[in-house]
Amino acid sequence: MPPPFVGAALLLGAGGRHEALLAELGRHGVAAEVAAPGRLWTPSVPARPCAFLRQVLPEAMELRAPSISAWAEQLSLHLDLPDGAPWRLHVYAESEVEAPFRSGARAAHTARRRDGGPARSGSSPGPTAAWSHRAALIREALLGVLKARRRHLLRALSDTEAAWTDSESLVQLLLVAPDQGYLSITRAPAPAQIAAWLSVLPAGIAVPAEDPRPPSRAYTKLIEAERRFGRRISPGDVGVDLGASPGGWSFVALQRGAQVIAVDRSPLVPELMAHPGLQFVKGDAFSWRPPREVDWLWCDVIAAPERTLALLVDWLQAGWARHFVVTLKLRGEMDLPVLDQVVERLGGLAAPWWMCQLSANKGEVCLFGSRRLAPAASRSAEPGEGHVGPL
Ligand SMILES: C[S@@+](CC[C@H](N)C(=O)[O-])C[C@H]1O[C@@H](n2cnc3c(N)ncnc32)[C@H](O)[C@@H]1O
């Protein structure tokens, strides 16, 4: 289906689905048309944060090519980029890995821990696996064409997941059939509104980590949040893990060399309780206060989302943590208004910050970012303010 609006943006919904994103856009009066399951057309990129938005393809144009070499030729002809400036290339097939990964990943993790067996991939080949392979071949073929004819472009190609810089362009090809796709070129400097929504991950999908050692699969959420944030927990950081048991997030932080204060009503697994870098506090996450400012607030407590948001706001207003990763547990569509409250309340308190459903999230949304250096609780929140960088 060709774009229904001039200069339309193609939006990819979280989890390979579009329903939640459509509902979110609808709440804010943004026109959207379903392009196909998991994909929406909008007249332009949304002006406000959307938790269920995975990736944006601004000004997407439909392309067709019968073979891999024809794809490479066509793409090379369309690559009109600033000379010598860095650019990234994301070539991917529709709903590559996300949907297959979800089924049974948690059970598989538990079984691996029990068996002590080797890590198996949590994903199985989905119906589009062949197209994913084709996407990889198209990318390779394009690089071959550039090597032969446009070496200066190839030299400027950067292969990184780091946060966007103003000087970088992004070229995306979404393959929706072997001979059909959408090309989107975001030239540097991307307007802030667009840069705010571009994921550094192809298709905005994080292939979840696979490690049998952490005591719960929840650890994948913290690792993914770090990647999307573009900030990794560093050796020597001090962090508070609220709702820490059995210890997946604490495990990740300790692995990074951080010191962890773990707060929960229940203890963590014995290996972590005995870890010299971990201090366990048996208590209530909502009333516990840190002894001093810490580098990180991590919070994965199961609670009503309004309550968790209020906790985060308290921490930011008080200046207790510099950075945060917080899970909001949603109870379905009825909780969409809470996401509006997130935008209103975090706008003045955090920058940059993000709200998104992670690939590793199910009925949850993750908030992550940094406290504004000069806390400005009284400043009026502007929708989208502070959203600079990738999702
Ligand atoms: C989803 S689990 C956390 C999993 C953890 N992030 C991990 O990686 O293993 C939620 C935890 O929140 C704890 N919890 C729920 N309400 C709490 C409260 N008011 N105070 C402290 N802990 C709480 C539960 O005991 C439970 O261990």
C-alpha cells in the first residue's frame, strides 16, 4: 500500500502489533491508518511520546525490486546523503524476531537455570525468517555496490548502537515482501522531533540477552533499557534496586561492577545475598529512602502504575538518583491515561527520558532516563520535552 499522506511516516508498533499504538495516537487526535498488522501510516512523526512506538520511518517511500542485486542498485541510486558525514544503515524485514521470542522465553530461562544447560536461543524462525535473511543479503549487496562505486559513502557508514548525534543520517529499508519494501532516509541534522523517535536499534527491536545465570528473566529488561538509553551501568556506580527479588536486575548491576542496595520484602537468591557488592534491605519500596544521592534508581515493583509514577516523581524531585529505569505495570487499555500523566510529570523533572514498551516487556512499559540537572518541579511540563535521542 503506498503512503496515504504526502511525506507520510510509517510507524512500527511495539511487539509487532499496532492496536495499542493506534489507541495511544487516537487519544491525542493523531490521524493514523493501518498499513498492515503492526504498521501505521501517520501524516508526520507524532509530536508527543508514544510508549508503543517501536521505530519511525519518516517520509517512507514504497520501492520494489525483483532481486537482491536490483535492490542494491536501487538503494544506491537513492542514497543522496551529506558528503563525508556519518550515516547508519538499517535493513530489516517486518517483525523480524520479536513475536517468536515472546512465546516460552520465560519458561525456557527457568528450565535452563534448573538444568544448568547451555543457553539456547529464545527465538525460533518465524514466518519472515527468510525475508530477514534476504534483508541481510540486500545490505551486503548494497555495501558491495558502494565499495565499487561510492567509496566515500562506505567510509562514512557507521556501525554502532550509540546514541544519535546531530551529524548522523539514517537510511532504513523495511522489507515487507521479497520484492517490496519501504525506504526512509533521515538526513542530518534530523529535526529534534524526528531524532527523538528514531531508535538506534534496527526496527527498534532488541534481541533479548540470553544468559542462564541471572535468577530471573527480568534481567533482560534492564539490559535492554541500557541499550535504548545509551547509558550503561558503570563500575563504581551505586544503585538502589526497589522490588529486587529474586535478583535479575541486581545481578546485572553487580556484573557491571556497581554497588547495589536491594530493597524488597523477600530476600534475593542466596548467591546474591552473599555478594559483597550487595546490601539487602527488607522493607517497603514506597517508604524506604536512600541515605544519600545514588547514581541509579532501578524499580521493578509490581504495583499500580500511578503509585510507581508517584514514587519516581518523588525520587526525581528530591534529587535522590541521577538516572532511572522504572517499570510501569499496566492493567490494559484502562491505564493509557497514566501514560499522559508520565508525559506531564516527567517533562520538567527528567532529560533526556524515554517511555517505551521494551521488547522484553509484556503488559508493561519502561521509563528510563536522567534527572534534570537543575530539578524544576515547578516548571510546566511540555509534551515531548526532554526526548532527545533514540527510543
Ligand atoms: C517483578 S518482581 C522483581 C523482579 C526483579 N526485578 C528481578 O530482576 O528479579 C517484583 C518484586 O517486587 C516486590 N515488591 C512488591 N511490592 C513491594 C513493596 N511494596 N516493597 C518492596 N518490594 C515489593 C516483590 O516482592 C517482588 O519481589
